Amino acid sequence: MFKQMAAIALFAALIAAIFGCNEDTPPDFRVLPSESSIEIYQGDSGSVGITLSAYGNFRGNVNIDLKLPGGRDLPPGITYEPHSVNVDRSTINFDLTISASDTAPVGSYNTAMSFSSGKISHSIGFSITVYPPAGSLDESFANNGVAIVNDVTQNQGEDDLAYSVAFGNNRSLYVLGRSNDHLIAYEIKTDGSLDQTFAENNVYLDLAQMRPLDEDTLDFDLDRAVQLFFGGGYVVTGYAYDDANDNLLIASFDPDGKLLSKDLKDGLIADAGLKNVNDRGYSIMETRSGYAIAGMGYQNSGNTEQLLLARDYSAYDDDGNLQHFFKTSAAGGEGYQSAYSLTLANTADASEGYFAVGETSTAIGRTGFWAQFDSDGILVASGNLDAFAGGRVRSVIMSNDGGYLLAGYRMGDNSFDMVVEKLKANGSPDANFGQNGLVVLDNIAGGSSPGADRAFSLIQDRDGRILVAGRSFSNGHDDDLIVVRFNPDGSLDEKFGENGVFSYDGGYGDDGAFEITFDPYGMIVVVGYTTNVNGDLDTLALRLNP
């Protein structure tokens, strides 16, 4: 009997210890944060949930301290609230809010999150990371985030524009563009200077004569027209003028800027097998066997220029030269068509297909256009995009959820409005984005109404946010370069730049962006142009904090 009573007493004591019901249990508490780290931007704050559970009849005030190793204070500008909480029941839940001022130092900090009351103290490791504001210039790149190359060809007064960018070693930038009627390619180091070891005189000139452009100069777009491939080399596309017509241009380089395929006109391919018509390449993408190019060049019975899809089956010969084998397709129809951007298609059987966008002519004027091709370059479907009436679709990507995101512009009230549209995989509008799949913006840079707003390139980050680059008429007398970030539902991301918009004004005239992309480290890179003090254009590259 005595043993049985002792066993019961021991069991009761154990239950009391587990559930904190034993009056002899010393007062104490446990702390459980919802996260072990937090990331915040300068000028912003974030919160972590804290659960504090009392036992042993603990009640009272608990002090909270965040310290760096060695008991040092947090860096200036990093603060937190609250500094204490009152425990008046067995469990309380509250948010610990951590803030970073505009001047708080950027970096990661391992701290000790301490909770104390009298002689009771508990400490938990906690990490705080402070980032620069989203949409601000990355001051570690070039000149406070901006790299301007003036007179690339060393001919003063020529207009230089950057159309597309790829990335080399040590975070350098391969830039493709033009200087007046010359194709240019060069490498920018992270300090903003030209790489003196790249090619000859830092830049390739006279690969081909490019047709001088008229008023449409600032609209000309080579979206993703420089593509890394085959273990570090890169290939560019565009077009060249031969005194009669524009010819499709392909140029292949190694990482040092040396032309490949010496047996193919020093790395150049022109005309793509389409004779006596204007052939142009505007967009390039890697495929499973080589790369694909979208542009304009097909001529039907009505002598109408049509959308062009050129696929390259590439391989090296025995001498190490790159061989190109083109297969061309076109969207067909009787109206004018041109493709400015290309991406993979979302096909039902997961086969490789292509989705191209651009513009087409109709009875009432030009409008947006799309076309889908299968893996053999055969047209599957096509259609008009009336949301871009009077304008053009300039860029397309496959969205994170398998649809398509498009950016460009339409004719609004006597001027252009920026248009971003989201389509489902079948080409129908995605009603969960914007207004029935559509977002239209005007006067983005605060210009007089109606303003002139045009989008030329877009990307999407891993969180589904969409970044669009282009230009917008400002309150002055010229265009500003703009980058707009949208939330996945199409609303402006107010945490980016100023209420969702980053703008750049060089101060001497027009500024604009032709391409936006992420570098291998997740930073936002934009290339385009700016006007210098003499009134001509210089190439421009920006790096922004994400």
C-alpha cells in the first residue's frame, strides 16, 4: 500500500512539473520568436512575433534588450519597440518591431535578444539585415550607381545608345548598342570604366553599317539582343544596311571580344536567306539547340514586311568555328507585322515553343500583336492586342505562374500611355491582374497632361513583382528614364523608389531605358541613354537595389 501511494505521489509531481501546476515550481518564463532573423530597408521597419509563456505562477514586467556581441549597442539608426512587456497571464503574444532610419548602416548584424525580470534572464540569437531602399541607386557601382560612356567611337558629337546587356566575370557588363550608324559592343567594369583588354580599342566598330534612324531613333529596341552562350561567349543580333535593304545581323564573340566563326564573314550572318526585303533582328533567346531570333523580314505576295522567327541550330566544326544553320518562319497574314520580343511558350506537352510579340497594321491603324510557334517554327496561333492600339508591344516574358507579361505603350489622349498586360497561357487576359489583366499609366514622371510614357522592357522577380523600364515626359521639357515596380496583382509597389517609381534625370535633355534585367547577384541593371551637356546622347547603365 505504501509503495502504491508513493507511486501516485510521484506521478502527480511529474504531471505538476510538466504543466507548471506545482506550487513549488520556481517562477520563470519561456520565449519563442516566430523568426530567427529579419530583413528591413533603410527608412522602413519590420516585425517579428514573440510568444512569452509563463509558468510557476510567474507574473510581472519583462525587459527586452537587443545587443551586439560583447554587449555593444545596436548601430545608430536601428531601434526596436517595445522595450518591456507586462506578463499578467500564462501566455502573451506581441510583435517586436525593428526599425532602420534613412541613415542606418547597411549590413547584417548578429544580435542577442535578451528577456529579463529580476534574476530571471533568457537570451536568443537573432539576426538583423539592413538593405538600402528598394529602387535606389547602388552606390558601389560606377559613379554612385551610374555608368555613362561618352563618345564610344571617339568621334565627338555622335549619339550613343545602349540597347541590351549581358554579364561577364567580376560583375562586368557586356553592352550592345550603336553609335550613329555603327554597331558597338563593349565591356564596362564595376567602377564604370571601359575594360581596356576587351577587343580592339575597347569596342567593335564597323561590323556593319546600321541604317541611320529618323524620329524613331529613341524607339528602336533590341530587347535581350545580347545573349551569353556556350560557356562564356556571347552572341548579338540586329540589322545592317547594304545600300539596298536591311539585313539580319548575327555576331558571335568570345569573352575577350574576339569574333568567332571566321569562315562566316568574320562572325556575321546577313540576310538569313530572305532576299530583297528588309530583315531585322530585335530579340534573341537561348534554345535547347542554339538560339532563336525574333524580328521582321518576311515578304508575302503583297510585298508586306512580316514577323520573322529565325532559329539557329549551332554547333562547332572540327576547327572550333561556330556553324549556324537557320530555319525561318513567319506569322503570315496580309498586314505589316514586326516582333520586338521573344520568350518560351507555355505548351501543353512541355515541348519547346516560342511566343513573340510586337505590332501589326489594321484597317484603323497599328496595334499590338502576338504569335506562337511550335518547336519546328510553325505558326500555332496569333492575334491582335487591342490594349496597345496605336502603339506597340515592346517586351514579353513568361510569368512565374506560366502566363505571359507584356509591356509597351498605346496612343492615349494625343500622346502615349504605358501599358502592362498579363495573359494566361491560352492568350486570354488574366482578370487577377490590374483591371481585367491590364494596367495603364500616364504622366509617370509628373509631366504635363497628357504625358508621353513608354515601356521598352520588363522582368519579374522571384516574389512575383514586375519591373518595367522606359521613359516618361517630365515637368521640364524632356523625358526622364523610369523604372516602375508593380505588385503581382498589378498595383504599384509603394516601397520601391518614390511610390513605386524610380526616375533618372541627367539634367541636359532626354534620358531613357531600353532594357532592364537582373545581374547574377539579384541587383537590377538598366541600360539606355542620357543627354550630355553638348546635346548629344551617351550610353547609360544604372544598377539599382532590389
